[in-house]
Amino acid sequence: MDKLIGKRDYLQFLNPRNELYRERGMKANPPPREEAIRLMSQNPNLIRRPLLIKGGTILFGFDETAWTDALDG
């Protein structure tokens, strides 16, 4: 997970619709990077999806226009 996130903002990878995210109040009190990565590794549903990675581009959620542009470009 750490390799996937790289130098990007790890908070972008957290799924705000996930029960664990809401239970822990991660919006108001986000976990440190290391803890967030550990939690996402242990709870894959905590990762925002769908996730598209192409080159240096990462898209979260489904936006048809953005996905088309990323896949065509």
C-alpha cells in the first residue's frame, strides 16, 4: 500500500463511506500515515474504489469523462 501511495496524500485513498472510517471519526481526526496504511492493508474496503492507476495518474471513484480521458490519453 505504501508503494502505491508513494508521495501522494494518503488521505485521498481512505473511503469515507467505510464503516471503520466513520466509527473512528477519520474525517475530523485522520490517522497518521503509517496507521492509515496499516488499516487499509488490514481492511481493503477502507480503500476508495474504484481505483484507476495509469502512469502517474490515479483516479478515485467513477467519473466517466475522467476515466475516458485517462485511458485515451
